[in-house]
Amino acid sequence: MANIIPRISVAMVNRVFNTRYRLARMTRRFPRFGRLVRRIAFDGDDMSVIPKAGTARTVELNISIDDAGERNVVPTDLVKKVLRRSERIFIMDFCLCRQSNHCEDYPVSHGCIFVGRGTERIPEKYGRFVTPEEACDYIDECDRLGLVHIIGRNKLDSLWLHTGKHTNLMTICNCCPCCCLWNMVRDIDGGIASTYRRMAGVQVSVDRERCIGCGICMERCFVRAIRIEEGKCQLDTDKCRACGRCTEECPVKAISITFDPSVIDAEADRIYALVNQ
């Protein structure tokens, strides 16, 4: 039974994945339905978006961070710090979202990383167990492919993988802009959307004097946090999750992300504590 449920889940997700936006809008239109969906599929969720590799500028502080050595501290160090403390690390051989969406721009072969006791119930054919060092190398590989990491507790994964209590599984998504399940955050009930947040210590700002109003940032923002007003970029900081895609794509570098590295240790501790290791 433990192996049958994930197989059924994969087949079902492959068939209904592209209805997620319509279902998301229904959670707003029908509040009772929204509360039911949150209780069933998102209760206890806590997911943090890690800015895209190379997009965040470090705030200058006279501090040292474990595992960073002599190099500059980057947001991805948060993910690696959690991985280096973990004993059970499972890498999926496929991304269910990209597979279901028939993605042609990013590799289906690079799936999520799962951590915690629940990994022992994931079917072996779905991936492999790795060491912390191998997992960190995989994070770097996903960075080079242009994927964005989202880390935390995601009840949906414990449901479709049938891994038991949602506190037994941590998810590290490696997301593309076209297929990520969390694209639906722009349409979903606000209570559910609030469980998907920007990383602590990250700020996004717009230099309106430099902005040329080209609209590329608005096109790239999958949470619709950007609009063009009077020929200039206007950022909705409540909606923005600071993924960094707009910063990377802006042709005149009018959008910037700053990152406070002093939050790394505290955030790594908080996220690590979300799941039974």
C-alpha cells in the first residue's frame, strides 16, 4: 500500500496539474472551500523562497558564518547549512511539476530534495539517498540550471508521497518559473499564500530613476508583484517573494536584492526544527 499510493498520486497529478490555477481561484471565490483546502493540504506549511543564485547583494557586516570559509555568504548557504545537519536526504530523479507540465525549458530530471524520517517511505524507484556533501553539490548544479530553491515543510508532499505525518518530511524544491506549483500563489486564498514567504533578511528595492519601464520584470514575475505605472516599475512588497528573477532579467539593473547574512544561523535552526530528522 505504501508504494501504491505514490504511484496513484503521480498518475493523478499528471492528469490534473494544469487545473491548479482554476482550483486556486475557487479558494478565493468560496471561502469555505478555501478553509477546507488549507486544512487538508496546507495546514502547518512553512516554505521560504531562496533568492536565485547570484541575484542578492550581501549587506556588509563584520560577521563570520560557519561553513562559508573565506568566500562571501550567499542565501543558498541557508539550504546547505540545513543539509549538512541532516542524516536522511533523498533526491528525486524527476520533478513532478515539470513532468506534469511537459516542460521543455528546464530538465525534468532535477527534482526535489526531501529530508527527514518520512524519506524512508519514498519508493526507491523515485530517486536515491545521498550524503550531505552530494546534496550540496546538487544544489549548486540546480543553481547553474537557473532553478530557484524553496525550503520548508510542505504538507502536499507528505500526502502524495504517503510519508506519514507532515512533520516527518522537509521539502527543498528546485523550481523553474514556468511549472512551479507555487505559481498558483497569485490566485490562491490569502491564508494559504501566506505559508509561502520570502526568506528572512532579504529586501527588494526599485531604482525608479534608472527604470526604463520596459516591462520585462512584470512579465517575469510569476506572483504578479510588479506592474508598470507612469512608465516605471512599481513593486508590491506584500506579494513579492524575492525569488530574484526580475533582478536577473532587468536590462538596466533597476531592481536590486540585498541580503543580511546574519540571519543564516537562526533561519537554518528554525527551518531544521520544522521536521523530525
